[in-house]
Amino acid sequence: MEDMGLLIVRLIVGGLFLAHGAQKWFGWFGGAGLRGTAGWLEAIDIKPGMFMAFMVGGIEFLGGLFLIIGLLTPFAATLLAVTMLSAVVKVHWRNGLWNTDNGYEYNLVLIAILLCLILTGAGEYAVDSLF
């Protein structure tokens, strides 16, 4: 049952990260695309904006994909957790905890889930289990 639980978590959280990365890279799902994301990052003093938009979008998109299929799960989860921690520090911390105030509540939940995946691995229903 634990392996099925890990699969469900990986599919949902990985899918959300993949979609967030697609917003940043391709402008899908109402996202701003690379140019829009780069402009926003520059506006909050994360430079160079285009490079950082490419990197953050890539970590979210590819990290989400890796979580979904269970490939290099601890590594992907670590990159995603560091990305979320950076978002907390740079964007959300000053707004407090609650998501309703653009706080870090959602990021904190994602970080907790990612830490669990780092510590437990992907489970049996994953590419990782083949190695």
C-alpha cells in the first residue's frame, strides 16, 4: 500500500510541477512563457531573468516529469525543494504563512512532500525501482 501511496503523491505533485514549468517555459495553462517569466523575475531582482526563467521552468517541468515516472526521484525532489525554498525566501516570506495573502503555506506543503520523497524514494511503481 505504501508504494501505491507514493505513486499517487508522485503523480499529483509531479503533475502540478510539470504544469507550473509549462507555464513558465511555454505559456501553457495561463502562464507567462519565458519572456513574461523573465520580466517578472527581473522585476523582483532575480537576474539574469531569461536564464533564470529557463532554469526555474526547466527544474519544474523536468523535475515534475521525473517525479511522475519515478526517475532519479531523490535528485529531482531535491532540485524542486530548493526551488520552492528559494520562492519562499525571495517572494512569499514577507507575506506571512497563509496562501490567501500570497504567503508560503503552499510552498511549505510542497517542500514537506518533497522531503518525504527524498527520504523514502519513489517506491516500487517507478523507473528507479529497476536500478
